[in-house]
Amino acid sequence: MSTVVVVGAQWGDEGKGKIIDYLAGESDVVVRGQGGNNAGHTVVVGDKKYALRLIPSGILYPETINVIGNGVVFDPGGFLKEVETLQAKGICTDNIKISDRTHVIFPYHKIIDTLAETARGGEMIGTTKNGIGPCYMDKVERSGIRICDLMDKEIFVEKISKQIDRKNEIIEKIYGGEKLDKEEVVATYLDYAEKIRKYVDDTTVIVYDEIKKGKKVLFEGAQGTLLDIDLGTYPYVTSSHPISGGFAVGAGIGPNMIEEVVGVVKAYTTRVGKGPFVTEQDNEIGDKIRVAGNEFGTVTGRPRRCGWFDGVMVKYAARINGITAISIMLLDVLTGLEELKICTGYKLEEQVIEHFPASLEKLAKCEPIYETLPGWTEDITNCTTYEALPENAKKYLTRIEELVGAPIKIVSVGPKRSQTIVREKIFK
């Protein structure tokens, strides 16, 4: 058995796409287990850039099975566009498997997502308006429609007709929007059904069998730990579980089948949207990091908020994910800064706290306790070994290991596959 989970250990956008792509080259199976096409991975191969949203990163390797698990919410139209884009670039998409238990996103989910977010006014969460939250709401309400329903015309038409009637009332009477054309939605999705039918399977069986065969299985996390619906900075979170435990449910496996958990961590901190951000640098330093790191959203293009490395947050992420290895990303972005700061604790009024608080009101009052380390000016983008890194860069990484309590096994010094320093192999 050889299984690896990759999770974001901050607020997402940590650079998981690159590490997932790197590990996918060694994998027999790559699995997505939560979220939808609100999440994005950017993978750079040579001079080509691939922005993947629903399809697992193993798609760039023709022999790899790519699983969209039952914990994902699935937008058929978005999926088919992504398939078309990949095929146009010469990428084979035959090895995609979609769980028949996956819940389907419909136009009313997107409409309600947009209308509800607008209605929040100054209390907007920052949703991507792709219908993710409303789809998960239907799932929990037990009124959702799954892929297995979509595959049966009679069952699907019956279920979708009732849902559109219900959702049109919400759209019109609560939000004052325009109702959906039922016949148009039904016809569109029946067409989608035929186009995706060849990909649909019981993926829980596929993943289980491949693990039992001793194949290398990579569980591809989307978003980040602090966006988890239970353990993140609620309510500024996503609607699913982007932590390691989320894969036990979202891929349909036992938790004892997860061997290694890789926490992907930026060498600094970023977040998108609202909410407290203890180490945020809304100043020249933050601007420098944003420009050097190209800190703009893969899916939305929104500029990200930037700040110093938050050791309290990543230590929390390491604990709740059971992180066994760290992959540090974008270390090169910090090159040229005279000094670097690492947050080692929070000061809440007169109290020093070392654990990440649940209350956003408390978090907003926290002040960072910093350690200052010297920076480096040497270009590290061509370093191929850990030993080749500047001494100050190594000291910075060592301090992060000490704070987080997990070894740094991978260091990224640029966007390309070749700009990856592997200190210790992940797949055994």
C-alpha cells in the first residue's frame, strides 16, 4: 500500500498544483475528493501552462487513472469545457472516472449563490459564485441530485422538475430574480448525461482495489485547511473538508488507508477574501510579495492578501491533518528581502497564545509575535539541492520545521517541475 494525501496547510493557493503534478508523475491513480470547479490548480510543464479546476492533475500522464470522487460537487458543463480544452492541447482524457455518487451542480445553484452573496452586502463571504455552497446545501438537506440520478432519464426528469419548481420560488420570491426555463435545463442536462456517461463508475471500488493491489494512489487536495467548513476560519470558508480526513469520506476509503500527508505551505502567507489575517502586510512588503509571487487567483484573478509566515496557523494545520511532511513553495519569492519575519505566537490582549483560536472576534484582536531572521540576495531559482541554498535560506527553513513539528521534504524554488528540490522521496 502506498498512499499520499496532499493538502493545503494555509488558506489555499499554496502551490499544490505543482507538487500534485510532481507526485502524479509517480502515481497510478490521482483522486479529487472535495470541492468543485471553484478551486484551481495551475501546472506548468515546459513552456505550457495548464489551469485545472475539476479534473485531477494526473490527467497530464496518459497511464494514470484520474478519479473525481463522491465528495466533489460536479458541474457537467464546466467539466466538458475542461475536457475540450485539454483535448485541444493533445491531452488524452480517456482515463477519467467520475463517481456515480457525486452531487451535480445546476444553474439554480449558481444563480442562488450569486443572489445570496449580493444580498449579504457588506458581509459577503467571497464565494466564487460557481454554485458550490448551494449544491452542498441540497446535499445536506437531502434534496440533491447525484450523477447516478442523471444517468437514469426517468428518475432525473422527475427529480429535476420538482427541484426547479422549488428553486424558482426562491429565486423569484426571496431574491426577485428571473426564474429558470425548466425545459431548457432538462434538455441541456440530458445532453450532458450522454456526453459524460462513459466516464461514470463506482469510484469507491476503483480506489479501494488499486490500493489493495499496492498501486501508488495520490489524493489531490483543493483549497486549504483554513477553509475547512468545520476547522477553518468560519464563516469565511468553503463548503467541504479540504483536510486529510476529508478524503476518507470524499473518496470513500477507510482512514487507515492514508499513509503519508504532505502539507503544502507557502514560504509566506496569503489569503483571498475577507476575514482576520494576523500576519497581513498591507504595505510595501505585502506589495512586493504579491508582485514577485504573482499572487492573483487561478480561478477568479483576484489579488491575494499577503503577509509573513504564520507559524501558529501552520502548526494548527499540521496537527489536524496529521501532516508527516512539508512542501515549502515559492521560497524564491522572498529573495532580496533584507530581513524576514516568522510569527511564532499570538498576543491576545495581555495573554500569549500558541494555538489557533476558533473565534474570529478573538483572532481579529490577535497581534503577531515575530522572530526576525536575515534574508538572502542570491538567486536560488537554479538550485537543485538543499545544500546549494544560501545559508540564510536554510536557517529560515529550519526554523519553520522547528515551529511546525514536521520535516520539510520538498522545497520549490520556481514554477517549473525542474525547480523542485526533493530532500526525501514521498512515495516509498
